[in-house]
Amino acid sequence: MRLSAEVGQVNENVRTKAPSLFTPVLLVGCVIVLVGFAIRASFGVFQIPIQEEFGWPRSEFSLAIAIQNLAWGFGSPFFGAFSEKMGDRKAIVLGAILYSLGLILTAGANTAFAIQFYEILVGFGVAGTGFGVILAVVGRASAPEHRAMSLAIATASGSAGQIVGPVVAVFLLESMKWQSVFLIFAVCILLVLLLLPFMRTPHKASKEEIEESLGEILRLAMKDPSYMMIFVGFFSCGYQLAFITAHFPALITEMSAPIDPLGWCGDLGIETTAALGGFAISVIGAANIIGTLAAGWAGKRFGKKWLLSGIYAGRSIAAAWFILTPITADSVLIFSFSMGFLWLATVPLTSGLVAHIYGVRYMATLYGIVFFSHQLGSFVGVYLGGVLYDMYGSYTAVWWIGIAVGVFSSLIHLPVKEEPRLKFQAN
């Protein structure tokens, strides 16, 4: 009897062994986010080639990128709701098709209005293949004890894409026109669909469950001061990240310092300021892999709102140091690493905070709404950067606005009540 009991206990332990962190859902989700973000992060590299070909003011392509970011944010809650009702893989397929179509049409455009219009499709495509859908799938598929780190790993894959994208774009632009690069990117985003059969997504809620309670959850969230503070606070994240992604390569390319101070960067094959601009975005991505994983580790052990407040304050300090310091290759790389460490570290913390407060069942929709604020900030940061550059020939004013909104976000997260609002939350 005792032996039988022991054998039964062993079998029970085998059946209930701790689930793995690296599930197929997480791995495939990481690849999708990596490819999508590699393309999106490279758009700043195209600022000068497009400007030189058409002779447009910088604000024209800046507006195109800004519209892309706004469409991304606007589409996120809709793709979130679509994935919860119709299925995650269907949402990803639709997103990839729109992404590819937008890139193809952009490659064939020859007017500023056409490019700006087609970036709406690109933005919707990013929404369907980006954080809003993927993080929700990963969050639902992860065991509660692994959720914070799973979200961090998925977010860090976007940083890996940020490393690859600008460098690949710069390399391709050396041998072909920007239109051809866009066509190559369009093919790449479609190829990720080949991995979807390996993405066995967790069982979604029934249509009846969603129709019965989603509206109630949304009404509760909209009346919750903490949710609204998270919504407002995410604005500065989008402003800072989108402005730097879209304009930092151009700023570095045109920096007044001569090439000689690049110094040791020449040993890395970086001999021009254009190459330094693309490399800086890659450094941000590399540092962010470290920072995002650290945020996932810390988010499981410390209050997420305190971490978010510290990240926003740290960003403002790094930006203030950069614009108050003479721009050299060294200062560019120091700033890139510092800002990169704090770059997307807000994403697993913000999405994790939403999941902690309201559960994971409707995480795609609830996080998608919060992410709209992020993308509204992205629109303002990118477009304002182009407009003020055309007016003053400098990005200084845009930097100081970014510093101010960063301080605001640091403060507004402090009163957030980090506690569950629902009596029952599905894990």
C-alpha cells in the first residue's frame, strides 16, 4: 500500500510538473515580433533617401511615419478584440497581409499624400503582428509564475528586431533603391506566416462570454482612475521612442562633428555619420534586450508602478544629458545604450500591470486601448519632430518637450493602485 501510494505520488508529480517557460507560442510570437519590429524600426533610415529623391521637406515623410504610428495605435484595440472573438492566428494573418500590402503600395508611390495614406495600412499591419495581439497570446499561454518573464522575452524580441532592421536597411540601401528595400521587407513579413501552424494558441473565451462581460470590463476600466493614469502615462513612452526611432538617424547623419571623432568606431566599420546613425538604433535595441529582461525579472519582485516611474525619470535624465553635451560619436553611443536599457522596459511592466489589475482574458483589448495612448504620443513625437526641424533647423525643442512629458509620466504612475479589481481573474 505504501509503495503504491509513493508510485501514485510520483505519477501525480509528473503530471503536475512545472510548465516550461519557452513554449511554442512564446517562440513563434518572438519571431513574429522580431520581423515586424525590424521593418518598423528601420523607417528612420529612409528619411534622407526619400527626402533627397523627391525634394520634400522633412515634415512630409515624418507625417507618414506619424500616421503609421497613429494607425498602429488605433488598430491595436480592434485587433485585440478581433483576436479574442475570431482567433489569434486569424488576427496575425490579417495583420501580415495589411503590413505587406502597405509596404508594396508605398514602394510604388511618388507623392507625399500617397505614402502618407499607405502608411495607414502599414500601421494596421503592425497592430496585427505587434505587441497588442502577441503579448496577449503569450500572456494567456504562460503559467502565472512565468508570465512576467514571458512578456519580457516577447518584448525583448522586438528589441532584437530593432538591432537587425536599421543595419539591414542601411546595407541594402548601399546597393539598391529604397523602393526595392520596401519590397524585400514586404516578402519578409509574409514569410512569418509559415510559422503559425506551430503556434497552438490557448483556448479563447466563447463568443457568449465575451459579449456578456467585455462591455462590463471596459466600463469598469474607464471609471478606474488607475487605468486612466496608466493610459495617460503611456503617452510619453510613445513620444520619446517614436521620435528617436524616426529622427535620431537623421540627426546623427547631419551632426556637426567631423568624421575623425568617430575614432574607435572606425574599427567596427563605422566610418560615416550615416552608418553611426543606423548603428545607434541597433545599440538601443541591444541594450534594450538587457533592460527588458531585467524589467521582467524585477516586475515579478517589485511594484510595477514604481519601476515604471523610475524608468520614465531615467529617460528624461538621459535625454537632458545628451542635448546638454556636445554631440560626438562617444556621446551618441553612451546615450543610445542608456536610453536603450530603458527603451521597451515599460512594455512588459505596463502590459503586466493591466493583466494584474484586470486579468488576462481581455488583456488584448484592454492593453490595446492603453497602447493607443502610446501611439498617440508616437504620432505627436514623429510629426512634431519634422515640423519643428523644418521651422528651426534643429531638434532641440522636441527633445525638451520629450523630457517634460517623461517627468509627467514618472509622477502620474505614483498614485496607481496596483491591486486586482475583479473578484475572479482567469489565469
